[in-house]
Amino acid sequence: MIRVGVVGAAGRMGQIVCRAVAEAADLRLSAAVDRSHVGESIGPIIGHPDLSVPITDELDRLLEARVEVAVDFTHPDVVMDNVRWCVEHAINLVVGTSGITDGDLAEIRAMLGEEGGESHVIVASNFALGAVLMQRFAAVAARFFPAVEIIELHHDGKADAPSGTALSTARALLAGRGAEYRAPTAETVPGSRGGDVEGVRIHSVRLPGLVAHHEVIFGGQGQTLTIRHDSIDRSSFVPGILMAIRAVATLPGLTVGLEPLLDLPPQP
């Protein structure tokens, strides 16, 4: 039985994670940390009225509850403080909060080395298994097409743009291609060509009613290829999150993305 604590427990994704952990036979929801609903039990909030796990705004509760794996779904402004705390206190951590930068990843690697590797960390921009496969397929296609653009669509409450998944997809495309893309930059309205990641244009859409959607469009002579993944419900992230919780203790250091957890053939 793995003892799990959720940071950001009362948020939209936090509640989904809490419910999934509470309903998993091999996991135990032992701590719920959030700035809201402090003093209430998370059980009734997630549809399990008999579950008595009080919500606190103190990370120390993770230690008091003997949490083995913490899951962070908070906010880009605070996520790195939570990562530092968990690493310093030797708690394994799964991070789903968006907005983690390359600089943050470098800091996490350095922290893990300084702390002697007692804590293991998985950082994933997207826990939907279909999104992981979308990135893999796109990286393969990148070798064969001279041009590509990414469109990502999310709900209007998302705190960052572009999405972490779009950025990691752009990096996968560049790695698969082995060179920068060169996209046209002319625009009448500034910003209409989207953001530029080494020639990969990323367009971010934010609208109510959306969840998480990523579309990679390749262009070549007389043809286009579109690879798209849609999360139409946040429950799509649950299998990947549970996979990460169960695996993090076996993966020393920092693991970025879910692909290392999947039994996929080596990249061609």
C-alpha cells in the first residue's frame, strides 16, 4: 500500500487525483494539502463521505502522515517551492503542474544530486497516454516533412500559454528532425503567427468548454499530415497519474514525461 499525499487537493485536478487514489486498491490517500477548504475533510468533496482526511495548508502534514509519494497539481507560481520542500524532506514527487521550465528541470536535477538521491521526481506536462503517443508519432513524422505548426486548445482558466505539452512536443519535433525549422514570420497583426520555438510555431487557444487538445500539422509537397489528441474529460489523465505514482520510487533522479514508463520501442 503506497501512502499518497496530494498538494492542490481541492482544485479541479487535485480532486480527481484524490478520488482516483482513494478508489485504488493499492494506494491510500493519507494527506490533502490546499489553501482552500482548510479544516474540511476531502472525503465529502470527492464523493467519499466516509473518508476522513482533513485538508491543511501545511506541507508538514505530508511528513506527519508518512506520505511516500506526493502529487502536485497547484500553480506555476508555487510549484517549485513545493518541489524543493519535498526533495529536502526525501519525499518522492509526481508533478503535474504546468509551467515547469528547462531552468526548473535543471534546478531539480541539481537538488536531487545535492540531497543524495533520496527523493525521486517525475515531471510530466501531460498524463494522458494518448498525448504521450501523439508526441512520439510526431517526432517520427518530423524527419519527413519540411514544415510543422502546433495548435493547442485549453480551457480559459489555464494559467500558462503555450501549454507544457505543446512546448515538449516542439522539443520532440526538433529532436526528431535534428535541425531547426524555418517558418514564415510575416504578419499584419502582431502575434498572429503564434509563438516561435526554434521555427516551430505554436498557437494557443483559450475558451470555456475546452479541456486539453493538441494538434500537430505537418506540411510537405502536395500534402499535409495532422496528428491530434483530445482530452475531452480530465479523467483522461488518471491512468497516467496512477502509473506515475506507482513507478516513481523505482526511477532514480528526475524523470521527464511519461514515455520512460511505457514499454515503447526505441526511437528510430
